Amino acid sequence: MTGKRTRAKLQGARVATIKFGTDGWRAIIAEDYTFDNVRICAQAMAKYVTENREAHKGLIIGYDTRFASEDFAAAVAEVLAANGIRAYLCDRFAPTPTISYAILDKKTAGAVIITSSHNPGIWNGFKVKPEYAGSASPQVISVLEKNIGEIQQGQVPVQRMPMGEAGQRGLVVRFNPAPAYLKQVASLVDIEGIKDAGITVAVDAMFGAGIGYFPALLAGGNTRVIELNNIRNPLFPGMHNPEPIARNLAALTAGIAQHGAHVGLATDGDADRIGLMDENGVFVNQLQVYALLMLYLLEVRGKRGPVVKTVTTTAMAHKLAKLYDIPVVETPVGFKYVGPKMIQTGAIMGGEESGGFGFAGHIPERDGVLAGLFLLDLMIKLQKTPSQLIEYLYSLVGAHYYDRIDMVLQPEERDETIARVKAVRPERIAGLKVVRIDTLDGFRYILEDGGWLLIRFSGTEPLVRVYTETTDGARVQAILTDGKKLVGSRGGRE
């Protein structure tokens, strides 16, 4: 039996626009995110792998804690099996970096991950990781989107094989991805030093796929891990969305105070991002974390080599790079750009403003768990609290201040708004002279004080984001206000 073959139902139903943004395709569950559309994506992936002559290697299938993620993952496995591709199906939810590492561990052709990362609970998504275990490059995505178009037009059938039959034929193999990953990350840091340090670490798992990972890694020593929001709950209660930024971390702030924690860590919905709070419950923003991780690799670990950062990430990287005589490479937003550039340049790390950081010797992909371990090791090796680490960082590069606002942008407004922003060439922003404008990703205005304003249109959500970093905290809101005026959106703040 070769498996049931069906064609996408095009007549009498709206055909969803399946477009991969900065990291995969995401949509609202039961609207565009349906089993039929997930199967279309799976068939597109099967076609890609087959045409690359890698079908014999199989694919990893993983998923997060969102509503029915395991069922969507099973649907992907049924499609792959019907195409003769062995699906290594995770037997439990797992972080995206854990699933990505399984690609290298099992030497497969890649992975499909059912996750919507940090999006609110009504969303789910479909991430693709090629054989190098990083985010799919723009070239890979273009092929997948071409395949999806052909399937939606009825040119290529979607194939399915019942799970029972697929299991009997060895085309679906269930496995636990955690042990190999835990062994890997423990080998990349002084894990025993962290265990023996005797610190108290509050960890907010945000009801997501990172549940249990820090306790498992740091058990058995003097260090104590207090894990919060550590049950599966697809509604992500008490937070706007499972993104480790200040507005979503009330539980972590309270947990630090209640348990006298020395530091707070938070992982997002699929645990590929990290959030940091200091010993006083003060949020350490993502740009500061990038600089701290860079400092850790350069000063504590003695690493040398390029670093990769997106346009939204800190100017402190350039100042640290000058001190340690290393190059900085900038990319558009998204690890689909950062990961391949890390490989190409042999970078020691790559990162972006969203709190995602990847490191050499591991996978060219964001890893919130490993980033968290590196931050703990930095504290211990320099014998400084998180707030003292910021003071030390600023003693090297000067103080930097950052903020971002997200504005809802209706789809029909997008093209008009982009054209309007493109046409405006401001001479000054918040009284500061604009010395340069670059359009690598969005519209970034470099200011005379070394700061910047960026207006960028999201690739995964109906949002326009306005960012700034400046050396004077009093200017932050004025710069953002001028940025909002440049956008002139009729939409509201998210």
C-alpha cells in the first residue's frame, strides 16, 4: 500500500497564503493554520528533500506545547511516510534547539518543527531546519514556497499514510531528543562550576517547551533552580505572549524576590530565546544580553573571530569588537540570515534583538538554554551579579539605552506605509542630526550621537516595529515618538 493520495481542496474554499517569514510560516489556529495546510507544507518539504536526493536520511519532527502541536506533528509524519521518508518523531514536546541538534545527532536531512515560538497562544507555526541544523536560508524557503504553490494549484498531490501503517513499516520512529542535547550543551560550558557555585536561579519556562531543562542540567550540586510556569498550558496565562521581555515576566520578578534568587532566566515558547533579570528583578534588555554574551566569549573564554548581528542589535558590539580587534558582520533580521552567515564567516556567535543567540561549536541556531548557561558562567567566573556585569560592561563601552514599540499595521496599509516611510528623508530625529540612512532591513537612521532609529515591517506578524538605541536615556522616548510620526500608521499599539 503506497498511502492515500489527496489533492488540495481548492474549489469552494479560501486558499491560504502560506508564506515563510523571518522564521517559518505562522498563522492563527483553525483559520489558516489547519491540518490541510500543515500537510501541504509537509508535502512541500518532502518534495524538497526528495529532489535534493536526501530522502534516505529521514527528517526529525518536533513540536512545542501549543494547542494540538503533537497532532500537527503527527500529520507531518504521515505525509513524510507516504513519500517514503522516515520521520523521527519526538515523543514529547522539546525546545527548538533540542530538535535542531537531533539533526546532527541522527545525521538526517533536516527537521520540521511545529511551533509558533513567541506568538500568542492562538497561533501555531511550521519551522524548517535543513541538514546544517539552522534556520532555513532564503534560498531554501524560496524552493519550499514554490512547492507549496504547485501543491495548492493541484499540480502535486498531498500524500498520507496512516500512522499505524507507517509505524509498522518503520517509516515513523518515535524518540526522546533530550538526552543527546543535554549531553551536548553540558560539554560546552563549565557545568560543574555552575552546579557548585551555590547560587539560586529563578527560571521562568513560560509554559513552553523549555520546561525541565535547567533543573535537569543543574541538578546534583549546591546551586538551586526554582522553575516557574513549568506546566504545559497553551493559553500562556498571565502574559501577553510567551516572549521573554519585561511585560511578560511578572512571575519571574515575583519569584526572584520570593526566593532571594541571584538571577532570573526566562525561555520563550520554544526555548530558542533567553530573557535575563538581575538580582533585583530588573529586566536586562536583549541588546545588553548580546553584549554580555559577546564579552563572555571574548574575555572569559578567550575566543576570537567574527560576530554576527542583525541590524536591530546593539551598537555595543562594534565598540567591544574594536577593543578586542575582531570584525562585526551585520545581517537583516532573522536567523535565516544570521545562521548561514555564521557558517560562512566562522563566527564565534550570532544574535538578534529578539533575544536569540547562537554559538560556534554547537548549532548555527538560537539556543536559549545554552545562552542561559553562558550567562550563569559569566556571573560565576567574574564573580559579579547581573547588575554588576552591566556596570562592568558600561565601563568598557559606555551606557546604552534601548526600547522598541510594536504598532499594529493592517495588511491593506502595508504597501502605502512602506512607500511613505521610504519617501521621507528626515534631517533630524529628536533634535539629533541624521548622518546616514541604511535599508539593509527596514529604514535605519544613524544619528550623530552614535545611536539609531529603525523602522521595520515584521515578516511574521501584521506589525511595524520601531526601535531605538541611544547613549542618553532621556532621548529614548523622543526618538521613538519621531519614529511613530514617520510611520504615520492608523493602527494601534500592540
